[in-house]
Amino acid sequence: MVVIECPHCSEDVEMDDDAFGLFDCPHCGNEYEWGEAPKKKRRPRTTQKKTRTTEMKKRFNRQDGKNILEYGGLQVSALFATFVMLMLLFTGLNSDEWYTADWWEEYEDEERTGCDLSDGTGSGDTWSFGTSSVIRVSERDTRAGSCWDENLKGEEYTRITYDGEEYSTMLIQMEELIAVQEKSCDDPPEWFDSEQKKEWEEECAESLEDMEETYVWYNGWDNAGTIIKIFMIFSFIFCLLILSIKTFLLLQNIGVVKLDDDLTSKISFLDNLLSSIMAGIIVFGLVLYWLLIPDFNHLFRLNENWEEPDDYSYGLGMIWWFLMIYSFIYIAISVLGMGKKASSN
């Protein structure tokens, strides 16, 4: 407490130490001013200046209440899955193993003893069908040198030969052979009697039928290869577009690109929808290829000199199975992405 003198009546007035403002004198009733305004307390500056690295980290970790984790493992997985799909499609376009067949037969005792070969030796073939050609690999166990001269016999080894043909080349050759055969059948030798001419005509008809069946067989592989190549090229371009969209959405979610939330939501839904459609197109193309390929067993019926092996395997190649299985996985990821987006809205 302090005692002051009223500036109007000079009487003593008691005041609080921290009193400040306008007051009325209890003696004369006049108004007077007393005290000093309190000083504002200054808050100490404890916030340090943020560095550029901190700002960038904040920008990438949190943008408008969203962080990279909210972008979701599912979406990042979808981006990676799209890249893998792109690589599979590229591999499919360059693969020669859309359909494979192989067999191996051990030599009979007479064949093996002729060159003094070991037990279990034999020969085999592998046929690999691509989009535009077939590759044949033949393996034959034999012996270097001479099989008939003991002094010239060498070591056993496996002779491997490679052979390949374009479907289009085979079809051109078959067309020429059929044309030559038809011309020959229309002009039998003049010295043939009626019975010989009849036999000639029957042999010609049978030969032409075999040639035409061979042509149809290779044409089936050519058609199937063309179809799957068209589907692979279309899907590859489609996949590039989807990969670009997913990359753009990732950049938007980490703050590199700015987009309206509503527009981002629509693009995200379109992205998942296009992904499902692309995978569906791939599955359709694979099924169509499977339906168009000819029966491989018909190969042995077309060649009279070929004996059908007792044990051999044939079927759709690894690239076909990889793409088929992976397409269903990709569809599942895309559908889950659409479902998650719908539930978040």
C-alpha cells in the first residue's frame, strides 16, 4: 500500500502498489489518474529457424493432412505391379516359348551297342512355338570318331542342333509345293492305262490332302501367334498409360503436383478401372490363343516317317502361365484399390 495526496483536495488517499487507471477521490469525489501501465511480457524466442531439409521432409511427409503412408501400401504395390506387368508384356512380345513340346527316348540295345554307348543314352527334341516362328532343338547322344573302328572311337558326347522357321516362310513353301503337286496331278503320264491313272489320282489326292493339312496346321500357329502379338502390343501401350497415371498420382500425393481433391479422386478411380480392363483384355487374349492353337499331336499324324514317342510332354509355355496368373492377381489389386477408395469416400 502507498499513501498519495489527492491533486484536488490535498487529502491523503491509500492506493495499492500495482494500482493503475482513473480513480475517484473518497474525500472530494473528483477523478484523478494514478499508476503506470504494466509492461507486456515478451515471450522468449525458442523456435529455431527451420532448415530447407526440414521443410522438404515436412512437404513429403505431410501435405494437406495426408502423408505418404496414407497414400497406402496398396497403391504403391499397384504401381510396382504395373511395372512388373509391363516387363512381362515386353517379355511376351519377344518370347519363343508360348507353347512347348519335348520328348526323350533311350536308344534300343542295337542302336546303343553299335557305337558302344552307355546305358541311358538316347535322343530327344524340343519344339518351342513363338508368335511368329517355331524353334526346334535336337539332342543326340553319340560318340566322336567312328563307331565301327575301335582305333578311331572317341568320347561320348551329346550333339545339339538348332533349327527354326518363320510361320510365314513355311506357309509360302507349302503353297508352292501344293501348286506343284496340283499341276503334276492334272498331268499324269500318257502311257498310263486307266487303272494306273486311277491309282495316280488316288495317290495325288492323298498327297494333296496331307500337304493341305500341314498347311492348315502351320497356319493355325501363325494365326494364334498373330492374335496374341496384337493383344500384347495393345496391352503394352495400355500398360504404359496406366503406369504414367499411377506415377502422376504418386507425385500428387507426395506434394510434387497440385490437383483438386475431387479431380484426384476421379483420376484414381479411372486408374483402377483401366487397370482391371487391361488385365481382362490380357486374359481374353490368352484364352483366345489357347483356343486357336492346333493340336500338337497332329504333327506325328502329318509325318508318316515320324513315330509318336511313348512319353513326351507338351502344353502352353511358361510365359502364357505367368501372364495368366499375374493378370488375375493384378485384377484383384485393382478391385481392392477401387473398394478402398469407395470406402474412404
